[in-house]
Amino acid sequence: MDLFFNTNEITNSVAVLRLGTSLLAGSIIGLERARRKQNAGLRTHILICLGSTLLMLLSIWLPAQYMGERAGDPGRIAAQVVSGIGFLGAGSIIRLGNTIKGLTTAASLWFVAAIGLVIGAGMYFPAAIALLLSLFALVVLEPVERRLFPAERLKHLVVGYSGNSDFPEKARRVIEDFGVPVQSVDVEKNMKKGEAEVRFLVGIPVDTDTGDLYRRLKDIGGVEKVELKEKF
């Protein structure tokens, strides 16, 4: 039992046990992220968890090894891990137009570093509880969140048309009846060619069937083009 609960003396057996536990914890979170095709997947989470555990072991071992009976601060290296992991997390966040992706993965990197530190300190029970809670948040709550709070992407829906002067209002009704909220409408007309273009700023839910929306707009008549563009 001393092998499990001795947090003061870092022996080879203690180090191997904690690193092995860290490998398992990092693998569990990493597999969940890899399953969702995230850039930071299995190997990244394993390495971060192992690295955090290794640095926590070093942080505990150094004061005992070189300071003897004098008080040391085993939290100094751990504090730098917490600060440094932010750079890796920022690298996993991607902005596509007005859409931001990777925030959950960035949070999982920060979390798995914390798990590694806790395991390195020999706190197995808190690490296990935190791991279970993280899986609940990542796996169980994800479909619940999508259902209760469907994500929207702000886009420009550009429709080119000719002739019909009341087309923008008809198109707006079609879009809103389709369940897509319209935030603004801009119309540009070319009087010489008799052509016009209406630009709708819309919030597109992630599960929207854009092909069906395009067909409904074209059914109005006079539509020459329909494009969905990023809002920059």
C-alpha cells in the first residue's frame, strides 16, 4: 500500500506506477479527441499527461534530494506547467471566418496537464474522479448541448436575381420559414443590365440542409446564383 500512498519519497517503483497511471489517463482523453478527428489526439494528450507527471515527480524529488530537512517548494515547477500549457492550447484553436474551432480540445489539453500533475503528486482518487467527470462532459453532455443550444455560423447568403422587384422580401420569408434567422439585408442593383444581388447576413445552424434551402430560393423564380460566403 505504501507504493500507492507514499507521496513524499520518489522511488523508482513510485515513479513507474505514476507514469503508467498517467499514460492510461492521457490515453482515455486522447482517444475521445481522436475519435472526433481533432488535431490534438491520442499521442498529444499522452505526451502532455506524461510530461506533467514527470515534472511533478521532479518537483517533489528535488527539494528532498538537495535541501534535506530544509523546506522546499514542490509546487514551483508545477506552476510553470500550468502557465506553459496555454501555448499548446492556443495552437489548437482555429478561426475560420467568424467561426472558432478547437476550444474544447484546448481545454482538454489544459485538463490533461492538470491530471498529469495530480497523478505525479500521488493523488490517484481525485485524478480518477476528475477523469470520470471529464468523460461525462465530453461524451454525455455533447449531444445534450447540441440539442439544447444548437450552434450557429454567421454567413453571407448571396442571391443574384433579375426582374422581380419584391424578390428580397420573398427570399427573406423563404429563408426565415426554413428556420434560418436573418440579421441584415443589403441589395445592390445594376440598372443597365437589369440585374440585382441581395446579401443576407444569416445565422446558419450547423445541421442546416443548405441544398434544400438553395432549391427553395430558386423556386421563387428569377434566381441566377446562390452562394454562401464566410463573414469576415
